[in-house]
Amino acid sequence: MRKKIFSLILFGLGIFILIQVFMPLVSYKFWEINSYNQNVALISPNPESSSIQGVSVENVENDFPAFISKNQRQTPATFSEFILSIPSIKVEDAKVVVDTNNFEQNLAHLPGSALPGERGNVFITGHSSLPQFFKSGNYKAIFSNLPQVKKGEKIFVEVGGQRFEYVVQGLKVVDPKELWVINPPDNEGRYLSLMTCVPPGLTLKRLIVLAKLSG
């Protein structure tokens, strides 16, 4: 009798774990089909931007393909980090380290990309995982809920006593080696892009959230 009860407990635990793992993936797939496609024309690849000077895709830990930039700005930034908040998904006061390829313990601002408030594209990368692992301060899963961001929502950046407000223009899912997403959509605007892996817990694709400086 005890063995039977123990077996039922193990079976129930296995079912619970499967639900915890697969439901977010199923939910993501429904989102991918029904939601983000409305913004499919958000960013158009430029044939000349398939290769970005100074930036490559390299396999890092566990064969994870990541953008690696060797670019150095002519004038060094006057700050080493800034703060990013996305109220709609409860990302609050997240630390973004400037000009780094490492985003294990923070969000990473791609070396050589625009700084907050500047013309161009402030390009930021962060990890995602299954949503149940997301909690404030966990940089291994900080962008787990990024697919929930919607067009028109706000992203805030704070640095040096200034606060910049960016408005989300849309989302796009791309392959891991599509470097053109680093570029701004035009040469005049002041943009911010957030990149993370999708589906949740996997590294098959990349989600890009593009926002534009308000005002």
C-alpha cells in the first residue's frame, strides 16, 4: 500500500513538473502566432547590415550563441552603468553595465552602441528563463516576461540624475545570428532595443523589443 501511495506521489510530482515546464512553452507559442506578428514590419533587415563592423556571433558558455562586440567608443562614457525599469513586467531598477558583453550578473549594454538619450540604438541584452524563476534581482531570468511587453508601454532609463522615457514601438522574433537588429530603424531617431532568448528556457530564437525616446 505504501509503495502504491509513493508511486502515485512520484507520478503526480512528475506531471506537475511537466506542466510547469511545458505550459509556458505552449503559452509562448500561442503568443508568437497571435500577438507579435502584428508588428512584423517593425524592423526591416538591410542587406548591407548582415555583417556589422566589430560585432560577431560567438558561442560562449554551453554553446550559447551571443553577440560579441569589440567596438570601443572614441570618447569613453562618463558613467559605467545605468538603471532600467519596465513597469509593465515588474522589472525595477535593473543594473545595466555599459560597454560589456557579459550579462551574467547584470544587463549588458553592447559595446559601441548608443548611450541613453543619444541618437542611434541603445542595445541591451539580458537572460530569460521559465517565468516561474523570475524574481526581482535575478539576472538569470530578468527578461523572462519580456514577451508580455506591448506596443505603447514605457521603458525608463536613469543615469547621472537624468530620466529618459522610451515608448515601445513593437516586438520581433529573429534568428540568433541576425546582427542587423543592432542597427536603429533610421539615422535620426533615438532608440532602445532589448534582446533576450525565446521560447522561455530555450535559446532557439531572439526576441527584440524596440522602443523610441519620447518627446
